[in-house]
Amino acid sequence: MLVLIPHKSLAILLALEGKTFLDNVKMHYRDAFNQTLEKFKISAKSLSLSSGVQERQISHFRNGKDWMAETLFDLVAALPDEAQMYYFACVGEKSALQIVDKRSLIKSLPIARKCEILSLIAASLMESLENTEQSKFMPAAS
């Protein structure tokens, strides 16, 4: 299964990798949408303004009326990055890094973003190395 997530920052994907929002339980897309809006305190009015979908339509959908998948995609695309990742984690069975083509994602990023990500990776590696070095000198627990 390939899920296309519109131009996401790899830093967000890396930050969310390994976090289990709902113990990998696949949720119904409407329940996941409602839970995402509640968790991130996103109002139908603000989502309507950012997505172009009428507030009334959002309310109907949240209360059980089905509509075109394109409308749902428009709403999810209008969510903040972390809320989008939460939504996809709720409806999917795999983590974001398992379903996103990382090579294409990295290629699509501007150079400044790539530099930021490299710095994050370098800092993480240094921290891991420091922790490994410190653990060599700690006495073993008996």
C-alpha cells in the first residue's frame, strides 16, 4: 500500500517515527478525523477557512454523512503537519516512514531543509555515541 502525503518535512516524519498513537489500531477514517480535530483542538471554522470546504459540510461529515474522497483529502491537507501525521497514523497500519518514499521526499526538500535534517541526524548520532561511550565505563548491574 502506498500513501502519498503531500510534501511533508522529513524532520516531522523522523520525530513521529516510533511513536504509537493508538497501538497501531486501524480506525475508521471518520473516527480518525474527529479524533484528530479534538486532539489538536481544530475547529470546523478554522478548518473551513484553510481548506475551502464549507463549515456545514464538515459538520455533516463529522456526524455521519459520506462525501467524495477528494473533499476528505482537501480537509486532511489543510491540517497542520503534526495533525496530518496523527490522522495517517490513526487510519494506517504502518508508520509514516514505512509508507513514504524517503528518497523522493528528501529530493523534494529545499537545500536549507536538507541542511537542517542533516544537523538533526548528526546531533542524534553524537548523542548516541556519547551514551555508548558512557555506558562502557559504568559498572555492570549484578
